[in-house]
Amino acid sequence: MSPPLARFARIFRRWRSYAVFGLAASVGIGTYVGGQCIPVDRELRVMRDSFRHHDASGEVAIVEIDARSLRSADKWPWPRSLDAALVDRLVSAGARSIAFDLDFSAPSNPADDARFAAALARSHGIVAIPAVRRDPGGPVALPAPIFRDKALVSAVDIPTDNDRKVRQMPLAIRAGGATRPSLAAFIAGTKASVERVFDVDYAIDPATIPRHSAIDIVDGRVPADRLRGRRFIVGATAIDDPASVYSVPRYGLLPSVVIHALAAETLVQGGVPSTFLRGSALAFALLLLLLAARARNRRTGILLFVGGAAALLGLPLLTESWFALSIRAGAAMLALLTATLASGASLALERYLAKAFRDPATGLPNAEALADACPEPGSAIVVARIHDFAGIVAGLSPEARAALVRRIAKRLRFSAPDRTIYRVDDADLAWIDGPRETEALARRAEDIALLMRAPVECGRLVDVPVTFGAAAIVAGQLRQSVVNAGLAAAQADSDGTLLRHFEAIDERRIDWHSSLLGELDAAMARGELWNAYQPKIELATGRIVAAEALARWSHRERGPIRPDHFIPVVERAGRMRDLTLHVLGQALDDALAWEMSGYKLGIAVNVSASLLADHAFIEAVGEMLRSHHLPGGRVTIEVTETATMNDPGQAVAALNSWRSLGVLVSIDDYGTGHSSLNYLQALPADELKIDMSFVRTIAVDQRNAVMVRSTIALAHELGIKVVAEGVEDEACLQALKSMGCDIAQGYHIGRPDDGAALLAMLTGDQGRQAA
């Protein structure tokens, strides 16, 4: 992890909860002010209405001018003489109130109008006729004068929302210089309040509102006891007129008379619905989120969060059921939803950061976690190095190796139980000694060494000798202090002493490493860093088919520098990306030069485990391949077996990214990591490279011969080619050929040399001898 990312991780861990709160508050307040929460409020209301679904009270009934009624009248509008007969029948049966959802603003047949006016006069004031607004926003047409003073005038306006659905109805409007109660308010006996609207309760099932055919009542076919005491709304249900049909939540299209009946039922069942203080739900949600952000532990925060969400969903359900009181929770729910998504994203990021601070094999804090620590002034870094770690873990499974390291860490923690042990390298464990602990380090190191004399159980008993290195922590240079302590531990291991302090080390070695890094870019630019190529032959034909590119450094002052001296320094400094791209670029140039000479050779380049999943590096390689126009199938990346075993899931994803470039993937040093071919089956590999420690002796060591032969056979079953490295004599070469091995490389075939030497080998006597 880079220092900026480490700083971000520290800031993120400290302010994560408040960032989530800030984002949720911004979304909640923004959608509340801007009105984007309204659709959410509407959908929440539909959900609650579906949950509260119930029958109508039965007090409000619909008298519908249905298809049978129209057939009996044989015209529309049907004669007002029938309206008069309808009023007389309902009044005589003891109806409590009657409201018409029909247009009486224009005169019709004088005789029929007179009959209807007379029926209204006999109704004792229980009938309401409508003032009609024919066009939205237009003037209101009052009933014709012959009817106006004989009945109450009601409003039948049906307002729609911006989505053309009916959700609210008015209690009254102002028309003709007077307050006109809505049809629903008249039927329910509710006090008229001009311009006040209320939510229609669509939890009421419209199918349960009693209905009677108008012609059945006129003809006396409905018993009086079914009409007595009820409130009636008269309207048409059989007219194919878009203006009399509206869209409503839950039920789709309904005739206007049914909507008026639902509005009246709403008032009859619960009074005038009201809305609790607007913004109160949002304030409640933000208070809960703030408390959750300040909670001391995540469980308390989650309980507050879940409890708040449940309250915002459940409380409106209760208040609408018992008190006809709505709570607008849309903005609050959007704030909680935002907090949920942001918390999920932040948790995923936190887990990623936590993983970045943990050794993937053992779960111990890693070097990044140590570099992120905040030691007291005067503290020191202590590194415990496991002697011959590679030899100790040879033959152990990855799980056993991880268990071994964890048990060693537990023993190191024995002398100070509250100490954090970090795994800073495969064989190095480290911790921070406080200012008052450094003086006793020598004694504690002896105690730990005594403790380590007892074998460690990890599937088998192993002896684990350790040496210690210590370095004072320099302010602002914690990473360098860790490196210094590690060098001291390595020096102690080399000297055979138990403990070394960094100050006692010959610092010329440190300066030499530093100077190498400082000269790396210049060495690449001057050509001091060059590629040596070791040829690979196809055993079936004896032809040279590929070459492995190996980095070499010919220093202008120090002379040749061994790869095992400069490559670890480059890797520890995080410069392997630059070095590998330099090696690959030179290899691609040489491959094109060989091709111009008539030899299409494949090239293989080693990729460090640290670069395996480096997407920026993979993209840089892809761009380099495109610029050289060399087919990806001619390029092989070699990845060590152990690099793929540390995190198999990540390795599979990374290798798939490589293969998407068209390059081939080779698993190098096979046999040293103690994996199985079943494990390798899951890896997207094209080639298996058997480690030279097994290949060299196959002509004389039967056990190694069996291992190599079985590996070749099983790899071929999986469709994977096999390369054997370390071929140093003719007997070994012939043995591999008899086993069916595909490709071989080693000193017997050719030593690593520059590109010109390889070309000479291809074209000259050496090439014919190899063939």
C-alpha cells in the first residue's frame, strides 16, 4: 500500500461514519427541498394502503346509472323525470343524504326539469347537486336557476397530480360567491374548509361499496330497508367518456362517482386525514443517523439504524390506521437508503483496507500496518528473523506454514501480551518497543530464544531458531526503520549472534544498496542493464523455439552485479515495475530483430509476485505489445508457483487479465511450492515449468524421475505444456525426451547470453549442434 493510500485509510477509519451521515443528510434534505422525494412518498403510501386493505363501512352507497338504466331510458342524458323519481324513492325510503355527480347546469325538457325541481323541493334539504368545472382551471358552472335554490350546491372537482392520478380531494371550493362543500364533505357531514385537501384512503376496497342500479330504485325493486339511513351518491358508470374516468393508485381506472364515494368513505371512517409536521420524519432519520455515527460500536449503530428504518415504515402505518394521520417519510427513507448504500460501500472499502493491512496467509498485521502505526518518540523497531525459513517450510502445506508463523508470533508475544506482532516479510516478524523497553531487549531476546528451543507444532514438530535486529525509529522514517531493523536481523543471522542493533552494522552495505537504486534509471538508459537469453528447445524436433529473458547489470565501475544482489534491492524499493518493463521492451525489440533474420522465437519474461495483480502494469504491458506488433502468443510471462498459492482467488483473476492480452502464462519453479495439479487445474496456465532441483538428477534419482514423469503425464491430461529447466547433461536430456517432455532449457543446451549470441547460435555451428 502506498503512503497516500495509508494516509487515506487512517482518515477514512476516523471519519467514515460522519461521511456517511453527511452524504445521507445531503440526499435527504436535497430531495425534500427539491421535491424528488414525492414519488417515494407516493409509493410508500401505496404499500401501506395495500397492507391496511379493508372493506368500506357500508354507510355510503352508489346509485349507478348503469347499462340497464340507460337501456330503460333509451337516451343520454337520461330524462330528469327519472332523477325526480329517484329522489322521491330515496327520500321516502329514509335515505340520510343524496348527492348527484351529474351536470344540471343547463336546462333540458321543461316538464322534466319541473318534475326534478319539485322533487328537490320535497327532499327536506338532504340533496346536493353539483357545481361543475368542465375544463381544468376553467370557470365553475352552477346548476340551472330552477334547481339552485331547492338543493345544496356541492363541488365535484377531481384534481389530479402531475402523473394524472387522483390522490387528494378538496373539502370545499369557492364558486358563485359562496363556499361550496365537496360532494364527499357533504355526504360525510364534514365542515367545509375552502381550498383544504385531504388524502383519499385507497386502503378501502371500492368493490365493497354497496351499489344499486338507478332503474331498480326508480322501479321500486330495491327494498326500503336496504336504502334507509344510507348516504347515496348518484352517478354514471356506463358512459364511455374519458372525462368521467380517472386513474388512481392501486386500482387503475375508476369512474368519478366511485372516487367520490371513496373520498366520502375516507371522511366517514376516520374524519379529515391530516399530515404530521412536514419534515419531521427527515429530522428523526437524521437524528438517528447522527447517533449511529457517534455510536461507540458498530452493533449499536446498526441497531439504531434498523430501529429507525422500522419506525419510519411502521409508524405511518399505525397513525394512518388509528388517527387518519399521515407521515411523509419519503425524504427520510431516501436518507436511510443512501446511508445503507454508503455504509455498504464504506464497509467494503474498509474490508479492502483491512485486507491491505493484513498478511493474506496468516492474518497477522503486515508491513503496511506497521508503517501506519504511531509509535512514541524514542521507540524502536525489533525484527525477529526465522533462520532458514525456506528450509523449515519445505514440504509444508500453505495452511501448515501459516499455522507455523502464527504460533511463532504467539511465542514472541509471550514476553509482552499487549504487543502487536507484524509479519513484514516471509521470514521476518516485527514489533515496536516503547522508549522504556529497549534497554531490556537483550534479556527478552534471550528469553524468547529459550522459548523457541521447544519445537513448534504445525502438522509436524519443527525447530525454529530466530535472531533479532533492532533499529531506533527516526521521526517520519518508520518504513526505513523497519528496513534497518531487518538488515540488522539479517546480519545477526549471518554472524550467528542472537541480537544486532542497526548502529553496529557496516553502513557501507546500506549505502551500496541506496546507490544502486539511485543509478537504476541511468543504468537502464545507458544500456548497462541488458537482457541475457537462455534458449529453450523443443524436444520432439531439437529446434530452438523460445528464449527466457534474464536481467543482467554490467556496472561501469563495479563490473557485473549478480542478479540475486540487485533484484531483491529493486523489489524491496518497489521498482520492479520499471525493471520488468525495461526487460520486456528490450526482449520485444530483440524478438523483432530475430524475426527479420528469419527466426520467429517466443520470449519469456519473469513477473514478480508484487506485479501479478498490478492493473497499471498489465495495461502498460498491453500497450507495449501493441506498439511492437508482436503477437501475444509469442510472449510468455513466468510466475512462480508460490506467488499463485498465496491468494489463489486473486491469482486466477490476475492471470485471466494477463491472458486477455493474448500472452501465455507459465507457472515457474513448479514443485517448490508443494501444490498439486488439481490446484493448478483452476489456474489459467498454458505452461508448467518443473524446477531444476527435480530435473537435474532424474537420470540417477528414481524418486525424482517418477515425480517428473507423473507431472508431465498429468499436465498433458490438463492440456498444459511442460518445460524442464536445469538440463545439464545429455543423459538428463534423453530421459526428458523419453518421458514426453515438451521443452527443455539448461546449461547443456545453452547458457544465458546476449541477443547477438543467441542469433549466432541459431545460424551458426552451435545452432546446428543443438539441433
